[in-house]
Amino acid sequence: MSRPTTNTGLSRKLLTRVLSVYFILTVIVTGSQIFAEYLSTKHRIEDELSTLKNTFSVSLTRAIWELNTPQALSIAEGLVQLPIVEGVQVRDETGEYIANLGNTKEKLTTSLKNDEIQEHRDGLFGYSFPLVFQFSGNRTQVGEVTLYSSFDVVFSRIEVGVFFLIGNAIIKTAFLVFLFMLAFRSLLSKPLVEMTTQMGAFDADHPQQSKIVILDEDDNELQQLRRSYNQVLDNLARSQNKLQGTQKELEQAYQQLDKQNTQLEQEVLKKTHSLSQMMHNLEQQKDELIASQRQLRKENDQRKRAEQELLKRNAELNNSIEVLNQTKDQLVESERMASLGGLVAGITHEVNTPLGTSLTATSVLQDNIKQLQQQYENKTITHSQMQLFLNNASQSANLLQSNLQRASSLIASFKQVSVDQTSEAERTFSLNTYLEEIVQTLAPYFTSNVHKITVSCPPDIFVRCAPGVIAQLLTNMVINSLTHGFEADKPGQITVSVKLNGSQLYMVYQDDGKGLAASDLAQIFNAFFTTRRDSGGSGLGTHIMYNLVTQSLNGTISAASVPGEGLRYDIKFPQYQL
């Protein structure tokens, strides 16, 4: 008898699956070890980049602050020569590149407040940090630096360890494959072939003679399979004996079934006549249903046409609403930028006065120096002339110092407020100090001494929010009072008072202008509502104020007014924005 063969042996399939699982686990473990080594080395390189930041940031910050571009380039060229640095980018506070050396990536000009690490798809990663210059207690960001390293730098450090891990995994896998093949062949493949040969000689007519005999003395799964197979053969022999008796009983049952079929045919004839009558009634009902269905289909078609028309009108309405929202957002942004533009014009005019005085004092001082130098060369200088020169020089120096300090203070305040109005970054700051800076930037609006503004705020109140929100809010209220509330020749008074109750800040803004009627006050925060549309008013100033308080500060704002007695805003918001 020929030996049975199979295309795929059970032992081979089992061995393949076991080894596949082991191979996958080995690959996962080895890959995890390599990845962990890569991450560890990458973190060390990031720490080294952080160390480079601590080493070079002070000198690089001072070079940028002093506009010493050659020194900044020299520092960047020194950094790019380091083994772990593949590229260096240095940008000033406006986002313009001072240095862009080596292998780098284009970076968006977003304001960087903290250190950050950015990954790139080609294996390059950058470590970015801001350059902050501290002067007179003020912190000013003058630029930012990005140091680039790459996967090649990391891999060069772990290359030997990677090859060692891979070689170790290959050797262990090969040795385990050899041991598994020997064990599967002796313990599974050979006994299975013997059992398959004996089962192939099965004789259905003599099942007792087809039992399996295995020489293996171990009581294992194969012995259990042999016993179960032999038990099946015994049961098969007993079932054959029962089958012969059951066939005789089945023949008797067929005879009884023929008699019952005859009786059923007679009953079917009776039921068929009754069903014919029922089918006739059903046909009539069907015709009525078809007529009703046609009527419903007609009504459904009319409903669908009406629904399509409604959908079309709804789509047109949604498009119109979207266009209106876009136009509204553009007008709001234009209103904000117009406010900032007004501050720029006012500050420019205000700075021109001290600068002009400084230029005049400088010119006078230069003339006195030339006159003194000529007298000195002619040897005609007298004690009284020298004393006069010293007095004039001292007065000119004092005048220069006071006017230049005034211009510097105006520019510093405007720079802080203008940067805050164009940035949404949150920070913690003194509310009293910041309100004074805002009032100083608004000074050009009060140069005529006709209108006055007074701020009352405790110096120990600190808030955390986007400072630009406070600046935009107070600027809009002041400009609104000057534009709509005060008459040109009549003096006006504005007061701003702040107090802290628990974690809530209460700000009250009050002017003594013309005030508003009750009908106008009810819609003061509505978009596009204005009492001076014929004079170019946009109607967005108070709407922007409402959105700033309710959305950016998570607070509330209300207005109260009596015609002829001014306008009052009551504002409440949390001290710290979460």
C-alpha cells in the first residue's frame, strides 16, 4: 500500500507559525531596542542643543539688540561647524533671516514664546528658542534661533549598537529554528505519518480490522487520538447493526404514509375551492389599493417638487448669510486696524515735538562749541566766556535728556501696546501699569487740554489674559467718547476705575458727554448700529467691545446712560483666564 502524501504537513504548518510568531517578536523586540536607543541618543543630542542655547544665546541676543549683524553671523557660522549641528537659522523680531546656514527648513514667521522642537519628514529636526533681551526690568524678544540636527547624526552614534543587536537576533533565531525542526520531526511528523498510513487502509465492510496500532508508549495526544479513532470504529460497527433494523421499520412507515397522502389530497381539493373565492376578493382589494397608490404617488411628487424648491431657497439663504458673516469679519478687522493706525499717527505727532526740541538744542550746542573752539585757537577765551559756554551746554544737555526720555517713553509704551493689540498670546501683567501705558499712547487725543482722562486702579492687581484685549477695549471706549460723546469746544471728563472682588475684576468706564436715548441704548452693542452714519461711522466699535469682553475675557458688559449726563460701561471678568 502506498504511503499517503499531503501538500502541506501539519507539523510544517505548526512549525512555520511558531517560528513566525518568534520571528515577529524578535523583530519587534529588536526594533524596540533600536528605537529606544535612537530616542535616548536623540534626547541627548537635544540636551546638547539646549546646552548650546545656554552658551551662545546671551552673546547672540546682545549682537541682535545692538544691530551687530557681522557678530551674529560669526556666532551662527561657529555653531554650524559643530558636529551635532547641521543647520542654523537666526531671525530678528520681525521674522527676517539674519543667518540661514547649512541644512535648514523654511519656518513660518510665528512669534515663539518658549523653546520647542519640530520634526521634519526627511529626518531633520530643529530646536527653536526665543532670544529675550532684558533692559531696565523689561523683557523684550529680539528674535529667535533654530538649531537643526538630523537622523544621520543620531545614527552615527548608535551604528555599532544597532549592528550588534541585529546580529545577536539573527544568531538566536537560526539556532532556535534548528532545535524546533529536530523536535517537530521526531515527536510529531513521524508518528502522524504512521497514523495516516493506517487510516488510509480503512475497510468500511470490516471496521474492526481497521483499528490503529501505534508503537509509541507515551500517553500523549496521539495515543488519545488513536483510542478515539478505534472507539469510533466500534461505534460504527454497532450503528451498522442498528441501521439494518431501522430499514425494516422505515419500509412499514412508507406504507402508512401512502394511506395518509390519499386522505390529504381530498382535503386539498376542498381547501382549493375556498382559496379561489378568497383570491377573487383579494383581486378586487388589489385594484382599489393600486388606485390609492397612484393618488399617493401624485401627491408625493408634488411634495418632492416643493421640497426641492425649499432646499434651493435655503441654499441661497445660507450663501447670503455666509457672505454677510465674511463681510462683517472683514469690517471688524478693519475697525481694529483703523484704531491701531490712529494710535500710530498720534504717537508720530507726539514724538515729533521732543525730537524737534532735541534737534534745536543740539544745533545750539554745536554752534557754541564751534565758537568756543575758535576762541580757543585764537587764544582770546575769557573766564566769563567759558562760564557762559558751560551754562549753555548744561542747559542744552538737560533739555536733550528730558526730551529724549519723553520720546523713548512714548515709543516704549506704544511698542508694548501695539504688539499686544496684534497678538493673542496670554501673559500675566500689572493692570495698573498697563492701563497707564495705554493712556500714554492715547495722549495725542488729549493734547488740546479740552478733555481729560483719569485712571483709578490699585497697583497690586495682576491679571492673566491677552493684553491686546484690554488695550483694544479701552481704546475703543475712549475713541467712542471723543467721537460721539463730547462736543468739540466743551470740556469733557473720562474716569476709569477698577476694583477686585474675590476672583472677579470690576471695571467702570464713565464719561460726562451727551449720553444716549433709551431707544439707542437698547441696541448699542448691535453690529452696524451707529448714531453718526452720515459722518462715516461704521457701527462696529461697541460690537467689538462686546465680543472682546464676552468671548476673549469670558465676562459681561452693560451700558447705562441718561441724555445729557454721559455714558457708563460696567464690565466684569475673571482675574485669571483659564
